[in-house]
Amino acid sequence: MYYYYPYYNQFRYYPYPVYPAFITESQRVDQSIRQNVVQGEATWTMGGPITQCGTPWSTNQYMTVAVGENSPYKCGDAIKVHNPENAREIIATVVDEVRGFPPNRINLHQKAFEALGANLNQGVIRVEITPSPQLEEEKWGKYLLELVQTAYPNASVTEYNTVSKVEMSPTQTKETFEYVLRIQNEEIKVRANVIYNPQNDRVISFDFNQV
């Protein structure tokens, strides 16, 4: 148990819902991509010291990715990348942009590419890309995700769920999340809690353990 105290071939997408008339076609496509699974391709890179987002490739234990300049995914976004060949998945953070990449192509860090069970000699693999809106909406869930990835450096996070949110007092709120991790062929589940002051968003404590 850990404790802490006070501190991306042509893409296609599935039918999208009807949007109000004032939404432009480009906005319509952008929203559709963000809301549905995108069939795409992934390459790999060893990264570099400088990124367009100003975020290092080493973020989240190298579970990081670069997207095209016109991608609907932006710096800091979390996306789920699924390898349909073996059903492996990772949650990767967008840290860079690549000029000329279409919206359905991503460039994963080498370690993230390998975490999908892909051989580096393949160079390019088919993937399914899904945004993780729930994770984006839950800032404490994203915060704890980074800590879990740090504590389990050889694991890739494949799933994320919100468990509960409890107001303990006017100055203390507790949120609980569960993460499914994969280390080689082993799958483990980690439950994480954070207690914070909702008045100033300061962390009071957090803990996580395997369940």
C-alpha cells in the first residue's frame, strides 16, 4: 500500500448522432471522432527531449503518444489504444504532434507500442482509438492514474472506473477509483483513494492498493 500526505489508410467512424444545424461539418466530424472508436494505425518512436506539448515522453511511465496537427485529440488528452490482434489496451497521454499525420494515425512511444504486445520490427500496427472522456472529466482520477503508473512501472493501465465520491465534511471530499493493469500476462486491479479539500483543491492524503 502506498500513502502520500500534504502535496493516433483512411479512417472511418461509426454513424454519429444528429447535431444542431449551426454546427459546422468540421466540428461534426471532430465530435464524431471523439465519441466513437476510430480504426487507425500506430507507429512507434523513441521520443526526444522536446515535444510540441512541452510534456516529456517519459510521462506516465512512457505510456505516451503523438498525434497529427489536425487531430481531435490535444495535448494532455488521454486516449485508449486497443490492439485488435491480441485485445491488449493501454491508456496513453498525448504529449506531441506530428506534421502531416491524418487524424487516425498515432505515433506511440516504444514502450507503449511494446505494451500493446507489438513487435518493433512490425513498424506499423492496426489499432482502435477511443478517447477517454470520463478520465478527462475526473481530474482526480487522472491524477491518481499517473501515480499508479509510477508505482507499477512495468505495467500498462487498460481500464479505469470511478467507484465513489463522498463528502466527508465541508473541507474534506473522498474520491475512489479502480484501475486494471496488465504486467505481461498478469492482470491486476488497483483501488485508489484521494482525500482533498474542495474549497482549494489541495490534496490531504491518498492511498492505493491491490484488490
